[in-house]
Amino acid sequence: MSAGCTNILRTFHNIGVRRVGHPYQNRTPPKRKKPRTSFTRLQIVELEKRFERQKYLASTERSTLAKTLKMSDAQVKTWFQNRRTKWRRQTAEERELERQAASRLFLSLQSETANRKPMIVSPDGLCLNHLERFPEHRNSDI
């Protein structure tokens, strides 16, 4: 059977079939996302203070902190996970900026050194580089 005949047969076969919407439409709708939790300034200040001292909390520490701040364990856990992610990103960015600054300094020192004449020093510690400019001092200094 040729490709054209196959397409015609498919067309005739699908005439009686009625498709309704997307195949996933019949599934139950997904649960709605919870709205973003807003923390009070006091909660954030206390969470940040604790984070500065301790990047990870044991479950008992998390539970105690949650009760103190009137938050759920899950909220404290999620806040710490998100804060660690932010901390890692910030430290990576800082390291990259430091690396770039060090690279710029190295390149400037390298080009400065390449453009500089080597210093010639006599055994008694005198710099001999500029003596040719002052011939009258050459004989008396050496």
C-alpha cells in the first residue's frame, strides 16, 4: 500500500472519532501552590542571627527556634535551605570578584615589570643604571 493510501485510510478512520481537549485534561487538577509566606522583621532578624552562628540546625534546634518565632518547623527548615543557597551564591560571586581583581593586579604588575629596565647594582649596593646620565659622577662613585 502506498503512503498516500495509508494517509487516506487514517483520515477515514478518524472521521468517527471525537477527541475532546488535551489527554491530560481529564486528570484531577493539581493542588494550588501556597501563597508566599511573609515573615515579620523580628523573625527575619532572629533567623539571620542564628544563620550567622550556625548554617545547619538539628531537628531539635529547628523545633525550638520555630516555637520561639511562632513558625512551623517546615518554615524554618525551608528558610534555612533557601538562605544557604543564597549564601553559597554570594560567596561564589565574592570569590569570582576576588579572582578577577587578583588577575588584573597580576597583569598590571606583569606589564609594569616587562616595561622596566633591570636594575644593575654594584657589589657595594650602588645602583649603576643611571650613572651613564651623569658621567662626572661615574669615576668618583666607582
